[in-house]
Amino acid sequence: MRVSNLLLASLLSGLGLLASCRTDYTDLPTFSKERHLLQMVVEVPAGTNHEQRYSPATHSFQPLQQAGVERMVEFLPFPGNYGFIPGTRVATAGVNIAADQPLPVLVLAESEAAGTVTEVLPLAMLLLDIDGTLEQIVVAVPARPGQRILPDVTDWATLRRRYPAVRQSLGLWFQHRNLPKPVRIAGWKDEKYAEQQIRAQMQ
């Protein structure tokens, strides 16, 4: 019996150690140490309709709930990998600015699993008016050329020139992703504005 108790205690201790070793994505640096490039954490892989968010309290990715039911996008699936930029916190300077959360980012790329940390290049900042509250979303592409689905696109001007329908497509998706509040496209800004906002909102 004593041996069984010791084995059980050892097992529970091991499980606790594993839990404590989970990555705290909010503690990651905003820019990678090796190449000094912007990093993002994938919460929702491209191509899914299931929404989830990272919980710093449990160090896990949890489905979003709406009226006690897992929330799904009742429209087309996510058009890119959606997540957040670690080490950032949305500024609270304006009364009607969504705050107290990391800066969200949508990366135009093939699907990556939740928890993937990847280097990206910001292309633009999408400004959404969600029932009177302004939300900023960074739109980016992978920093590694081999991972890009839009070849040679590394800035806002090139995206608009080579793929003019992308802006319209993303705007329509964000307006029709079935949020409980009305959404209006408040505008688009270029990569320089996005970079300024990222640095301004670094913790």
C-alpha cells in the first residue's frame, strides 16, 4: 500500500511539473531574439470556424462561449491564422478603444496549429468599429518567404497593387463573422502605422 501511495504521489507530482512547464505565451518577447522580427501566437488556425482564445490563467487555449455554447463563425472560416502579438497590451488612451488584451493579428498564410509561434511582417492595420468601440487588427504575412501564399508581398502598397481584392475580402469577412454586435470597417492603415502601434502598445 505504501508503494502504491508513493507511486501515486510521484505521478501527481509529475503531472504538476508538466502543467507548470506549459508555455506562457504572454511572456514571450514581441520580437524574436535571433532575427529581431515580430512574433505572433496562433490561437485560431486558418480554415476553421471554431473560435478560441489563449488563457494566461490556465496556459491553455479555450473555446469562446456565447450563451453557454461554443461560439462558431456562422460564415466562411478564418481566412488566415488569427492570434495575438505577445508582449503587447491594447492602449487605453481612448474611451471607446477595446483594451486590456494583447494586440490581435491575422496572418495570411496556410493553416498553423494553435500555439504555433511564428515570425511575421506587418502589412497593414485594419480598424473595426464594433458597436462604437474601435478595435485594431494587424494584418501580416510570414517573415519566411517559403511560407507566404502571396509571393513578394511585404508591404501595404504591394498588396493593394497585386491583390486589390484582398482588402475587400477581409473587410467582408470581418463584417459578417457573426459577432453579437454590428461591425463597420473604420479604415485601413499601412505597415508603418501598424509598426508604430505595435511599438506603442508594447508592455
